[in-house]
Amino acid sequence: MGIVLGIESSCDDTATALLRDGQELLGEAVASQADDFAVWGGVVPEIAARGHVAALPGLVERVLEQAGLALSQVEAVAVGAWPGLIGSLLCGVTAAKVIAARLRIPLIAVDHIQAHLAAVHLGGTPVRYPLVGLVASGGHSHIYRCLAPGRMELLGGTIDDAAGEAFDKAAAMLELPYPGGPSIDRMATSGSSAAFDLPRSFIHDDTIRLSFAGLKTALLYQVRGPLGRDALSLDDAGVRDACASFQSAVVDCLVAKLLLAARQQGVTSIAVGGGVACNRALRQRLAGEADRQGLTVHLPAPRHCADNAAMIAVLGHHLLERGEISGYDVVPLPTGRAGPRAVRRG
């Protein structure tokens, strides 16, 4: 199906993209509010929603200009409808409804989590199913058996913090800028991953479980001391070591459980999506392990790992091909089909 306009507004980034035939990216635009939320140390939902309202019209115009197209040439609209912050989702879904109704074209409601793994199709790289996929982000760290784009079965995941959330909290402990994942990634490149003895929860069992709360607490105790007593005085080198040690523990857990799931499911392909998939240590480790174990690993380009509209458009394309079209009465939801607290529909 020709040209799909993708709209993403599930959290604090506003994004639009135009995709032709499910592979050719004609244009994309993103408005980030990360700098605005740095002073808060995290996303403020009401402010995020206002930012989407202000940004969306201009972002739609920008991708049309990039592609050299008129709005009338768009043939379908795909929008991230769940999960996410309800106020933020409402902005994107409302915009998508208006465009689809005005042009009398199909509207496709997309699950944001499923879209993170569908992003591996961007660029036209052949992807063989079934595969096992990991979505690792600020709100999710879960592993799925994937039969096709948008057809996923939850195998397991974190029982507490998500990996991205743990990175943000660790960065705050170390007084590094928000968002924490990129800050820790940068600092870790010149630190020692063996400097701090940190736990890897569940890493030696045969369950698809992850936990980062204990890891986060262990770092807190090492840096500040139990109950805030006997805190370490970390110089720049010490902070870099702490980042490298923390990152190494997170990567060890994510990779171990993804590879375990691949063995249990008998698949030869794995994929990773979500903002944490931008992490350089994770990408390097996955490439090495996949080569050693004879697996094919699919990783989106870094700009398509974090929240983006291209992933929404590509999954929208596949859903449209299967005839999975939404009505104009679709309602955005804070939970979705693929997450650990998935809602039931129908």
C-alpha cells in the first residue's frame, strides 16, 4: 500500500514520517522535549501533551516538504494509539483521525511496543520469522516470540524497573544529565566495568525474568553508602567506572535472557528495539554473541530505536496489508496489546 503517514506521540517526543511501500522512508521529523524535562529529571505528562499540540501541525508540514508531496497524496495514516501517556496519545490520535477523515483514507491504530520491533524492517532488510525480540526502553524491558510484524507473544521480562528507567535513576545518583541512558553510555566508554561489584538478578536461572531494582539499589549503596552513611567521594574517573560497571550489568542481563529465549523457542533470528537498543555496548555484545552462536541479529538504526514515527508507519503498512484497519472511533489507551499489562479487546 503506497504512502503511509506515521504519527507518534506516546510520551514526550513528537514525530511524523512518510513511508512508501513499507520500506522507502521519504521523510521524517522529530520534536524532542528532552531539554525541557532535564530540569525536572523526567517527563511531566501535562507539559508533554501541550508540546505535542504545538509541534504536530508543523511536523506534518515538514515531512510533506521533505518528500515533495501534497497531503492529498497520503494513502493511509498510522498512529501510535497505545500504550503511553494518555494525554500525549490523545494528541496524536486526534490528529490522525482528522487527517484520515478529511482525506477519506484508512486509519491504522498501532501498538507502540510492537512498532519498536517492526522497526527492523526499515531499509528493506529481509527479516525471517519466527524470531525472538527484546523491547528495551524507559518503560519496557520484555521479550517476545514474534510470528510477523505486529503478531507477538509475551515470553517474559522485567518484574520491576525497565532497563531505561534504571539507567535514568543510576544517572541521577551519579549526578549525570537526563536522559540517563545516553549519559551513562558516553561515560562508560572510558571506565572500567570491573570497578564495582554489582549483581545480575536471575542471570543463571532458566526463566525469562529480568530485574533491575536490586542492581540500582546496589549502586546506590556503593556510591552513597547504606542509609546515606560512608558515601564514596567519586572523582571523574570514579563516575566513569560506576557507569561502565552499571552498564555492563544491564547488558549482561538483557543479552543473557534474550539468548536464553532464542534457545528455548528454537529460533535462529533475534531482534532488539526501544531506546536502550541505541546503547553501543549492547549492540556490540549482541553482534559478537550472535556471530558465536550462529544467530541473525536485527537492530534498527539508532535513530529508529528511540520513539519515532517511521516505526509506526512501517507497522501500519503491514497491518494495512492484512486488512487490520481501525474505525474513526478508536480510543487511545495507556496499556496495549503487547505489554505485560495488556488489555483484552473483543
